[in-house]
Amino acid sequence: MGSTEKNHGLFTVVAKFLKYNMKTVLVLIFFAGLLSFAVFGNKGLLQRLKLESEKKDLETQLENEIKKTKELKTEIEELKSSDIKLEKVAREKYGMTKEGEKIYKIIIDTTK
């Protein structure tokens, strides 16, 4: 028996199975299509998992932004109520000085 006869025999077996079990084959095709739609469709399982992951990322980002906002509000209140804090920020962040102060710039030689 050659390979073409085996392939021909396999084709014959599949053709007979399809001929006598057409309803079963159609039901299987229907459920396979339904399953693939449920997994890969627009509102399918994979899309849902992707959206859940994105939701968690956004919730984490929101929590971080809320913490940052609270910290900034606290800093604003400190700046409004404390002249020492205000002076410190003005000097460190913006390089401001009091009238008559001298500024010395220290240069460090990094080649040594």
C-alpha cells in the first residue's frame, strides 16, 4: 500500500464520518465557534483579562497621585504657616538670598 492509498483511505473514512454524522459535526462546529468567540471576541476572556490588568495599573497610578497630592497640600500648608520653611525652600530651590548676603560658589575638582 502506497502513501497515496493511505491518504485516499483516510479521506474516505473522514468523508463517510461527515456524511453519516452531519448533525454532530455541525453541533461541534457551532460550539467551537461559540467557544472561540467567548475567548477571543470583543468582550471575550482575553479582552477581559487585559482590561483587568489595565484597571489595576490605573488604580495603582491613582493611589500614587493621591499620595503625591496629599504631600503637596501638606507642603503648601507648611509654607503658608512657617516663614522658616518658606525661606528654606526659597534658598534651596530657587537660589534666593537676603539683601546684602554674599554667595560663595564652591567648585570641587572631580579629576583627583
